[in-house]
Amino acid sequence: MKISVFAGDSEPGLDQYVQEIFRSWGLPLCESSDFQGASGLDPHSSPVAIALPGVDGSLAELLLDYVNRGGSLVSFLPADILAGAAGLKFTGEKQTPLRLRLPREPVAGLAGELLPVVGNAGNYEVIGESVQAYGYLSFPGQFHGETIGVAETAVGRGRIVAIAFDLPLSVLLCRQGDPAYAEQVPEGDGCARPSHLAADIGPNDAAWIPYADLLSRWLVDLVVRLSGAPVPRLYHLPGESRGILVYSGDEDHAEVAWNEDQFGWMAQNDARMNLYIIPESTHSTRADGERYRQHHDLGPHPNLRPLDGEPVSIRISDLERQILLFEEMYGIKSRSIRNHSTAWAGYMEPVEVMEKLGIGMDGNYFSGTYRRDRESAPYAGFGGAIPMRYSQPNGRMLNVYQQHTHVADDVLFGRANYSYMFSLQQWEVILDRIFTDIETRFHVPYAVCIHPGNWVRFSGDQGRALVREAQARRFPVWSFDQWLDFWEARDSYSFSRLSWDGTRVTCELNSEKTHSELRMLLPLETNGMKLKEVFISDQKVDWTQTSLYRRQHALVELAGADNEKLDATYE
């Protein structure tokens, strides 16, 4: 079983970004295809295909033939041939931002909220009698103007699911921001930052849900449903946990004793964190760094603020210089990074430097709407939580994971005019809501930055509350580097020869790295049958039952060796 992704000829497609979406949710089954791949595409081995915007003409005819022979096609912004086959008529572009309403079926993580949609969308008129609509696009804050958003139509022996917007582009723009906003600094700030790149989604009604992640998850769940099989997935969290706290602090100008105060408490409480160090203004010597690293992790904290207003190329050059200086000073390879004051340059130019230098995870994208409004909800601005690799707008993937950071202690607990000034008592109430949502609805990481200097002055109580509340819910408390190790091991897995015969699912698994916390996720029930037994490489294994997204699943440990074979039977 595989999922073939087809891009149109009119412009660079996001076919690799679609593959990244599926990998992020544990399904390394997507592959880019072309006209030759569409010719004779087998609905048995490829039960679902995806057509990106711009697919039309001869390629669309081949995909329509595939559908008639029993395949399921998911088509974003379908053009004339595919739109007509789906019983729809394109009547013009639809202005964004929009909201997607999905009233018919449960959507993982949602409880009645609408999902923001940005980028490209279309107005479609229903002209076919058998069209089943189960998604609608509306303008935020407006009753009139709603149109079809998602429609499913039986065609021959197969079906077409037409989606009236460019979903991969919407996810990308929400998570990474809009390149049109690069280098735009709002009044009252002197620094280009990722937070200023945030796409215009309209009102912040979705700021309490990780909307970009849930939209991408909905696509993956849709494709699994269309496949008709109990498709195994790699679980995206460690072990049997339902959430994870990813912890860090920016050293800035902290004294060594302040670092050790925070480090000591974290280590005593079985928690690990990253410290990000400005190489040119630190008090921490190489010997200090070696001592820190006995329990924690270090990374660079480049300071680009003295170069505010300078050309992007100058700031990018200095970013690289400071990363290399950090590595020379401490004798270690940088694994993850955050810039001082999250100073940025251009759009993806800083990420290109990270990729060049082998940095695997970036924590510069703070949630929230810093210096633009007073929304403090955890997913405001970007709607992201799970790691995904960055992508250029032209579709070229960058081998750096974007991990949104959801808490900055100076913004939430400080006394500056931009701070929300949350007391410990108020923070405990807010944190209970956030972690309850993560534990019961979203199952995503929550990433934080608690500066050592702030820890000893005003944020220590809130920083400790984060750890205690996470551990009370059995969330691991990991550093960014630890989290990166897990994600890289997970992403080294590939699936092959995945098949389903109606009672038995089999799959060959190959991996380059291992991790003790990796698990395979299988549905406990499918088509009225229950999971009976699971074998890994011909050895019968036990599983742990868990409830995720209101469905029961089995979590199975993986050995992490090449040529593992999964064999699961339902009856």
C-alpha cells in the first residue's frame, strides 16, 4: 500500500510537504508521482492518491481512470476535469482567511471549533446529484457567503474527495508565517521576528487549539479512512505518554550560579532542559559547560540585535559566525537553537543556515502575537505544536524541524509593559486548562522557555509548576535535544509492503536509528473486528491499550532493527 501525490505543471507543488505532513503523523507511505506513475495506477496497491492544485488535462484524465477502476482521489482545488467528475463547478477564487466547518464526522482534537484556512481557496457550486458535502468554508465573523469546503462523490467504482482550498499551503503558511510579511516590523518594535511573520487568520477564535496541526491531522485521518484498512502508524509521543513538556531557557546574561540554581532543581526532579548561550556575552566557561552537560543540554543563542536594520545578508552571515563560535567555545556540535530576542532575518534564510551547519531543531517561533495584540492563548499566531520540517514556498524541504515554543516567561510572568503579568495562582488555572486539553484532546508537545535569570527573579514558581503539573499527568519533561533525538529516530523509519487482506495487516519496517520510547500505533477495532494478536519479526508481543483522539488504540514497542516485520490479526 502506498499513497501517490501528484503535483500540477503550472507551478512548483508542495508534494514533498504533503509527505512531511504524513510523516509527522506517523505514516511514511507517501511518494511523489508524475504522469508516468498515474498511468495504470493500481487501486489495490495505491488505494488513495492525492492531487495538488493545478492537476488537469491528461494527468487528470489518468487519475479519473484510476478512480473509475476503484481508487480514491483527494483533490485540492480541483480544476475543470476533476471538479466536473466530482459534481462541482468552479465559480471563482474565494478570499481568505476563512473558517472550515466540519459538522458530519468527529475530527481529532476538535470539539466544535472552526479551523482557520489561509492561502488559496475557491468557490464551488454543487451540480451533481450524488455529492455528499461534509465541510463548509465561511468568512470569519460573517454569516453570509458560506460555500462548499469538502465534498465526496462516488465515481465509477471509486470516489473523489474534493477540498476547496490548498490544504498543504494553508498548513505551511499557518505554521511558518507568510513570506509577504518578511522584514515587516510593527510600530513599537525594532526587530524582525518570526512572530511578525504570522499569517492573517482573522480573529483569534482558534488560538486555544493547535489549528494547523489539527488540519494536517484531519487530512491524514481522511486518507486512512479512504484506504479502508487499519493502517499502522508510528506514535508521535514517547512511550505511552499523552503529552510532553519540552523545556529550555535562554541564558542571556545570567550568572553561572543562576544557571546552576535552575539546573539543580530540574535534575533533582528528573527533568532535563536546554540552555541557549550567547557566545560573546556569557559568563559560562567551557568547564562550566561540561558540568552543565552532565544532566542537561546546551545550544547557541545568537544575538543579532546589534544588527537591527542591517541587510538580511549581513545578519545571516553573523548568525552563522556566532553558531560556529559557540561550537568552538564549548567543543560540541549544535543540535537545536534559539536566537536572542528571537531576532530573525528574511523568511527561511536563517533556517538555510541551520541546515547548512547541521542544526536539527529550531525553537525561534514563539506562539502568541508579541507586540501586535494581547492574545496569550497557547497556539495564537501559528497553530503549531508538533515538529515538522520547514519548507521553502517553492516546495523545497529544509532538513530542520520547526518546534514552536509556547511559553516565554518574560512575556507571561514578567513586569515589562509587554508582559501579561500572570501570577502563580492565575498561571496554575491556565496551565490546568492547557495540559488537560493536551492530555485529552490534542496529544501534542508543549514547549517552554524559562530563562535562568528570570527563574531566580520572578518565574521560578511558574517554571516549577510546569514540571510538577506535567509529571502529575505522566508527561515526560525533555530538553529540545532529547526531543530531537526521538524525532530523528522516528523519522528514520520507512514502511514497505504494507498490505491488508480483510483480517490481517502486515508491513515491513526499516530504520536507521533506534529509540527505546518509540511505539507503533494500531487501532483496537476495525470494520467490526477487534485486534487479536500482534507479531514483530515473528515474535508475539503484548501491547498497551490507550485512548487517543477518543478512539482506542494499541501501542506496540519496536526493536528498531532493519527488516522488522509487523503482523497484526483482527477477528
